[in-house]
Amino acid sequence: MKLDPLVAQIIVINTFNHFTTNDVRSTYLVLKNDPSLEPASIRRKIYAELLKLVKKGWLTKIVPKKKGFTRFSKTVLFDVKAIRLKTEREPTKIINNIDKIKEQLLGKLNTYKAEMLLNIGESEAYKELYSEFPELVDELQPQYNKARDNNTRILGKIRAIEGLLKQGEPLNKI
């Protein structure tokens, strides 16, 4: 089973569960950062990728009785290691190969950006819940703080990789 590497990076994120095809597509388009991509065709492509995982038993497809979005949830069979193995290229034996290192860094960067988007959404959800249910502030505040701390941690990782990639740009000109 072949799986799009970027789709795999998005769905293996621990906090990414009970999602719609549109959730994956939005993250995919942000990470791809290619304005020429057609959102409708990307959504169909991602839906096909998700159905592969449903067929394998790694995801369940939840179709609402009332009109709404079909959601996908990870099952106990969901195997992050197997998904990563199916999407990774053969490991390189030459560590100082600049292109391979850059590719790996970009992969990590895309994963962190996807995580960041999820955490931002989580933080916003806690703010909305607090506005709707101010009596739950004691329960919501620690979760909001944790999501905000995760944002800071992930942003640090993003900046580190981006800084490393910028630092390596002179090497690419040689």
C-alpha cells in the first residue's frame, strides 16, 4: 500500500484524531504551500488515501445520521511505525549528503507546522469554550495552558529548523 508522505505526516500526529477529509486537506494545502493546487482534487485524493487506511482497519469511517461531515478515527490497529515505513525512502548511507539532510529537515518542518496548526485550533477551542461556559474555567485553564505551552515548544522547533535551513543556503550555491 502506497500512501502520500504528506498525508502520512499529518495523520500520524498524536493529537490528530476524529478528523474530516477537509481537516487533512486544509493542513495539506498549508504545508504544500502551492497556490496551483486545486482544493477539490486534493480533497478527493486525500479521501482515497484515507479509504486505504479504512480498508486496512487502521481508521474507522464515521458517517453522521444527519447531514454533516464524515469523520475518520484511528483504531487500535493504527500503526504509526508501519505508516512511516511505507512513506519513507530508503535510508541513506552517506550522512553528509546535503539534499537528503535538507529533505529530512523539510519533512520534520512540515510535521511541526501541522502540529502547530492543530495546537492553535485546540487553543482557540478552549477560548471559545471558556466564553460559552465561564463556570468551567478551573477545568479549561490547565488544558489551555498546556496547549499554549505546546505551541511555544513547537514554534521553537520550527524556528530551529528554519534557521538551520537558512544557514545551509550558501552550501546549496556551491
